[in-house]
Amino acid sequence: MTKIMKIAVLSVLLLSAFAMRAWGGSMPVGAYDGVLASIVGSLEQRGFSNIRASESPERVVLALECDSYKIPSEGFAVACALVRDILGDDGRVIKIIGLNIGVPEVTMTFDPGSGTWSTTRRLDDSWDEVRSQPRVASSVGKTDILIYPQVSLKNLIINQVYQSLWQLSPALEVSLWPGMKFTYQLKLPVYNDGYGQLESKIHPGMISLSQRFRDPWHLNINGKLTLGYFSNNRYGAALEMEYWFPDERFWVDTQLAYLGNSYWDGFIFRYDRNMYFRWNVAFNCYIPMIDTQFILRAQRFLLGDIGLKYEMIRHFNRCSVGLYAEKSLHADMNVGFRFQIALPPYRHARNGYRPRVSLSRQMGMSYNANNEQYYYKEFRTEASDNIMSRNYFNPCYINSYLQ
């Protein structure tokens, strides 16, 4: 490991220790009493984290994170049913705010009049009310070691059906403070046919420090700022944001990045000092009746080619399958498909602050039907980023679990 990497890992460990002291304060369930104590205690036993609660004669408000559930919507469904069972028919509105590393993402509301749940990306004064309450089961400083199985295929030789690369890529993921996550991934080659000598060496994968945020004025803007070494041999900084329209079947997202070329030769990091700007912006439409997402994206790809990309993604309970077509100004049209599937165990509780070891949340593949080797290249900022995880906090998708 290079001197820079040693300094980086040591810095993260120091940051984690500082964060646990500054933000990691976790109150016991005894901080609450009455029905709130019963709710918070039951949620903690089920593996939820960052739990806060408040009540008034009109409503009960909770904030929580689905820490033990690989698919957050499954955890939200469990939490909603649990809270309803404890409260019974007391006639009050129930609001549950779903968190992601401590940052609010969605609000689920139970209307006692209709007896139904509804989900929105928007926040209201219920978040301002509950965020000041004692936090139970803090996730700050907690660590995951996730094993990512990775398979790559290409078909470039006439007398061979496919060349392939098989890897196991464990990743250390640490929650440093609300919204902040550190990721260090290591790639362990299992089988390499045609992907070059560098891929036959043990070497780092994605290394990133990311901060999630939400605008403080309830304008419904979410974002993530990431620094580090990304996929497709790029390093730099990337800002990703999204805005959901009042009709939440529609939203826009963007990615703005300042990047440089790089690669790992074992544990030796080689990079180009010349940096460049890349961007993309997309319009998204989601059809709840068929759980299908349509995306039209304008993009400047990694090689500098500018073009359009169209995607159609069908989201199932534990799988997402998508088709795509893309056309740039300087290349022929390219088409393909990709899929992402959730990996068991689907629920894995923590044991205090001990590192939790598990398979990654999902694994997937992408097939490039036109065998395009140079154009249409993109990058991801985190090992956990994929078409399935980007749909985790889609209110239409969550509603399908709550009905």
C-alpha cells in the first residue's frame, strides 16, 4: 500500500473516532416513555437505527433507518406494520421519515380516515419536530465489510464465445457522521481471460468519501458530493443531485464531475494530472402500474463524446432489469441491457459496533450488444451505486410495498 493510502486510511480511522464522539451519541430506549418507548424499543429490536420519535394529540412522528434490511422498502413495510399494531386505532396520523445514513429521504404517512399509507419525497414540519428528539441506535461509526461478486464479459474474438473476468471485491464501508460514508474496495481476481495483466493483480477498487445532503428549505433537492477514485479508472470529485416534481412520477437528476485518468498497478497508483469536466442531466418518468422507469439523459461521456441515452428499467421486488440505447455525435448507435439482483441474506442485524460481514446488497451485469469499446463510457462514484439502489427511495416503488 502506498504512503498516500496509509495516510488516507489512518485519517478515516481518526475521523471515525472523532465522529463517534461528536455525533455518535445514542440514547437508551429509556429516553422515551409510554407508547413511544414501546415503539422505539420494538424498532430497535427489529434492527432499525437512528430512531427518533415524538407525539402530540394529532399525530405520532418517527424517523428511522433500515439498517438491517438490504432493501429499504421491505424494512419500511415492517416498520409501518409494527407501529400500526402498537398504536391500534387511536385515530392519530402517523408519519414515518425514512433516513439514509441519517439524511431524510422519504415521508410515509398513515391517514386514519382512509386507513391507507402514502409516500412522498417531500418533508414538512414533522421532520423539524422529530429531528431534535433523542436518537436511539445511532449508526455513526458502524462498519460493514461487504463482498461484491463481479463478473465482466466481452465478445471480441470470432473463435471464442466470450472472454470473462471474475472477481471478488470486498469493500470496507464506514458511516462517519450523518450523510458521510467512506468506502475502500479491494479487487481479488479469481479468473481472467482477456482483460489484461493489471486485472490479474490484487489492487484497490473504488475508494471514496461521500457526503449526502438535503436542502434545508424543504425544496425537495437531494444530493451527494464524492471525492476519490471511481470506476472506469477515473479519480476526482463528483456532485450528484436530483429534484422531484410535485407529481412524483417525474424527476430530474444530474451529475457534474471534475475528473482525471488513472489506474492501479498492484498497489501503485498512477495518474494523469490533466483534469477535465464531465456532465449529464436526465429526465425520469416512473409508471407505478408496471413499476417501470423511463430515462432520457443528455451526457458528455468520459471520452468527451456528447450524446443522448435512453433507458427503460423494470423494477421487481428484488431485481431490476433494464434496456438502453445511446447515440453520440461521433459514434454509431449502441444498445444493450443490464440487470441487478439482490443477494441474500436480505436481513442481517448488527452486533453492536463489531464490523458486519455480508454479501453485497446486489450484484449485476451489463451487456453491450454492439461491442463498443471506446465511446459511451461512464463512471460510478461508489461500489454500492447501481440501477437498483438508485430506486430505493422512489415513493411510487415504496407505496407498492405498503399497500
